[in-house]
Amino acid sequence: MSTAACTWGRNLATIQQGPVTIREARWPDDADAAAGLLRRYAEYLTSGPRRAMGIQLRGYSEELTQLEQLWSLPHGVFLLAFVADQPAGCVAVRYGRTAILPRAR
């Protein structure tokens, strides 16, 4: 079993596991990478057999232009995963009044 190297950044850890790095988004530098990953996810949700599920992403394009405002402290956090320095995945977590609410995207 391998262990991940972990270093602390501004508010969260940067985790390095082999070629994978997970860290908090650095705005505005990571805005294009974050929006690109979310655009590909939207394409996945609305194409092919999934299209039959009737998923509609209202306001999605507008949300992509406001990622920093929507997903940075104190509202939440946006984590990016990189493989060999290329964006590979993301997760956004919204802070609620009494709990942390994960955002399914």
C-alpha cells in the first residue's frame, strides 16, 4: 500500500498520490480548467443514451462564468484533480448553514 504526500496550502491540503494531485482551485488561474471539466461533464450528461433521461442544465453556461464567486470561501470550495499536470476531475462543495452539502456535478 502506498501513502500520499500531503502538504497544506491556503485552506486545504494538496494531496499527491503518484501522478495524481488534488488541490483547491486557485482563482482566477484555474478558471479555464474548471470550466472545461464542467463543460465536458455537461456534454456527457446531455448526449447519447443519457439524453433520454431529459436532463436539462438551466443557467449552466452562466454558472461557468461565476465559478470563483460561487465556489470559493466563504460559500464553498472547488477541488481540482490533475494527472501529470493536466486537469482530470473536480468536485465542488457548498457550505450550508448547519452542514457541508456536496454538489453533484
